[in-house]
Amino acid sequence: MEELEDKETCTTDIFLTEDMKVEVGETDGPPPSKSTGTWEEGDGSFKMVIERIFGAGRGAVESSDIGEFEYSVTRTFKGDITEVGNNLAITGTITCNELDSEIGYFNLIDTSSELK
């Protein structure tokens, strides 16, 4: 999946399981410590929600230091399903759930047949 958020672009491997879960693989974007997600499709439309948890900060040295912490970001991906050659493709928008605002675009191409 290619994610185009603001001026940043990253590519992330994802696997859509039969039980409607999303497994997030390698990415060239910021690496999360954990990711979970769900997906659904119908009538040519697609929706996927991914929550990513990131670690930040560093060990507290001064009494005023915040120390290490985690934060999460949730993105909703909505798009339309089309065919590109013999592969399915999805193109759509990314919504930041925390802001309830569209913040970018995504492209997803099914390459599962190439992995066999």
C-alpha cells in the first residue's frame, strides 16, 4: 500500500485476512511498535481502519523529563475497487480519526498472486 499523507509518502506491506483483519508488515515509514486493523468491502467500495502504536521519548534524566511513552494514531482508508491488468486495485482517501479530517490518499494493489 502506498500512503500519501501531506507531503510524506510511504509504502507498507499489508495482508487482508479472511476474518476481516489487517496484518501490517514492513514499512519504509515510521515503524510502529504494534499495529491492528480491520477491513470490509462491498458494492465496489473498500474500507480499512488501522491503528498504529508508536514508542517515543527517552528515559527520564531530569525530574522534569517526561520519560518514555507510547501514543497511537488511527487512520481510516476508504476507496473504490478497480482492476489493473489481472490485479485488483484500490484508490481512495485517508482520514485521521483523531481529527475527523481527510489528510491524504492511498493506493493499494493486490500482489498476492505474485507471492505464490
